[in-house]
Amino acid sequence: MDQPSAPRSRRRRLSKILLAAGALLAALLVAEFAARWQVEGSLREALGSVFGWDSTVANSTGVVHDAELGFRLDPRLPGVNARGLRHRDLPPGAHPGQQLVLLLGDSVGFPLDGFFADVRDRLRPLVRGDVEFVNACVHGYTTWQERRYLERDLLPLRPDVVLLQYCVNDNHRMLHRLTTEGRRLLTPEARNYLFPDGDGAWPWLSRNSYLVYAVRKLLYGRSLAGQREWQGLGRAAWVDATWPEQAENLEAMATQLRAIGAKFAVIAVPHEDQLEPECLAADAEMVCKPQRQLAAICARLDVPFLDLHEILLARRGDGLFTDRLHLTPAGHRLVGKAVADFVVAQRLVPLSGG
């Protein structure tokens, strides 16, 4: 029997290798698409994540799609007015004899029974005249979105005081995007901060492949809950390049509010990681970098600034956080007292006898 020639044998081996490689590639592509389908929630969304289709959202767990802001509170829900405020309808224009105090912020300040309610209850006996307190926080918003929400929907109300609540994941333009299936997912910008820097194959795959992301979390155990904020979603606040836009947003808000005779102040709520003694002992300057950046911007703009880091650090053993970012009732009470004292000290509202 004739033996196969060496070239023929090599061709067969090469064909087998190519078939195996093709099968492996096909399996990986199928697994990647399955991962996208599972995360995105539908076939259409999975295809959209591959081909870059845009999704518009009709309604999603209390929010609706907004072409400019990404999303806003659904005005069709009970208790939400046409401006997306969980408040009675407020007519535009000045309100003679009444002060309007707004809180802008994200999920930290969002609860209607949270620290802003405590601020309201503490200030009402001290304030001269009629003051209306409106919680304009929207869970998931960043400073970029809060600025545009103020400009478009809230400035026409002619507020007298605007308090901006900041936390360390606010240095993105948009932290979340909505899918047609009602899921809230990270934006590509926010996702990039979870993965290694650089232009190599592994960083690129980490940023762009749902499958590699899932495998990486499995192998290294680096879920969002396991990362410190300067390693995870909040990492943008430790990146110098994000602060010029943050300064621009704050300056725009301060300028527009001054133009209508309103007062503006910024309140920084730390992440629980920033209260960890071992982190502070190792590099306190790095840990508190976002608050220092914010303080410098506010000083330049002559905007009153309250850094709650030291206040919460002194009581860190009192169970102040539910999930390292959001406050417990005890945390809300502590922050509420500190903010109320700050408002009084800065004379942001008219005080009885003052």
C-alpha cells in the first residue's frame, strides 16, 4: 500500500488544525453572543450591542427615555410631576414671599425620607417666612446630567437655593444607559473604567467582550462589590482628565444660578471605602483626592462646599452605609444634621431673627 506523501500529510494536519481553530472561534462567538443576550435581556438588544444600534426606551422601572439626559423620572407615575419631580406641580417664575430650596443629586440623596427630609425638618423652625423644600435627585444621575436637568427643567422654577449632592461616581457623563427591556446597564464610558488601561489585546477584550468580562470576574473574583471605588466605577474621580469637565459643569451651574439671584452650594458624601483606616494610613491624600479636587473648584468659584468625610469618619462604626455607597437611616440622620448646620452657617436661607 502506498504511504501518504509528507506534503499530503502536512496538509491534512493543517486542515485539522484550521477546522479545530474555526470550531473554537465559532464556539467563542456563540458564547459571546449568548453572554450579550443574557446581559442585555433580549435578542434585539444583543444584536444592538454588536452592531451599535441605538435603543430608545418607552418606560423602564420608574424612568423614561430622555434624548438629552438619557432618562428621567416617569411623569406618568403617581406623585411625579411633568418636570420629573416627586412633588406637587410648581408654576414657573418667581414666588414672592416664598423660598424654593432644591436638592440635586443621585441615588444617595434620592430617598424622600432621607437626609434632605431631615434638613427640611431641622430648618423649618429656624427659617423666616415660607420655604419649600424639593428633592430633585434622580437615581443614577451624574453631575453632567444634573447640570442639564437644572438648565432645562428646573431653572424656570426660579429656585432660591440649589444644593448639589456629589459622590465619587459622578465624574462620568452618563453612568447608565437603558435598554428596551427596561434594564439599566453601564455606559461604554463607565465600563471602560472597570478594566485595565492600555491598547493591547487583553485590555481591549476586557473592555469590549462580555464573555471576557464574565470570565475575568470568575477567575479573579473582581466583582463590582469587591473593588474599592478608586478601582471600580468611581475610578473616574481619581483620574485627573475627568476634572476639567466637572469644573465646567459646576461653573455653568454657579453662573446660571447667580444670574437669577439664587445661591448654590456643593455637598460631598464620601464612599465608605474612603473611611477605611488602613487606606487612610497608607495614602490619605490619594483616598481623599476627589474631595480635594472638588474643594479647589468650589473655592475658585466662591461656592460654599461641605465635605462630609471627617463627619462620617468620626462615626464610621455606627452603621452608616447599606452597601458602601448608600446611607442607612442613621447615616441619613447624621448627614441631615450636618447639612442643616451648614445651610445655617452659610446663611443660605433667611433665618428668624437674622
